[in-house]
Amino acid sequence: MPQFLYRIQPTRLGMLSSGPTEREASVIGEHLAYLSELTDRGTVLMAGRTLTTDERTFGVAVLVASASEEAEAIMKNDPAVKYGVMRAELFPYRIALWSKAGPPAEGNA
């Protein structure tokens, strides 16, 4: 099945440097629950973010979908994107190498 990557960036950088508003925190909670559910279903292969808090910061979700239209719908239904807390961009993607060991246990934070 085709793979895709979407990159997200906060629409308000201060959310990371000085903290989220109550609304942003609520939406980010929904965003994490959404990605967790998609991960449990095998749609999202991995998701994470950089630990920077400047304009270079971003997150990614690598997923599988039958076509770019499905991948775009998944991205647009991400609550962080849907409610304008994050802006997103979709890319066709292919994992070239995957460690047999998989991600480390502490990578689930």
C-alpha cells in the first residue's frame, strides 16, 4: 500500500515556547488521540516531532493509504489541522530502510 508523510507546524509558535492556550491544549489532546487510534489500526506507522521550539519545529506522521486522496483526508481530519492549531503539508513517501529492532521502548513518549 502506498505510503505518505504529512508534516505539521504550529500556526502559533508561542504555543511551544510559552505554552498552549486552553483551546490549543484541548485540540492537541484530540490530535494525539486521533494519531493513537490510527496507529492502533495500522494506518499510521510512526508519528513524532522535533524537540525544538523555534520556527524550524515540525512534526511528522508517516502513514499508509490506498491513494493520495485518502491520505489527504486523513491529514485534514487530524484535529490539529482541522481546527487550525497546525498547518500541514502532504508528501508521497516511501520508507527505504526499517530497523529489524524497531523503535526503542522509550520512543513512545
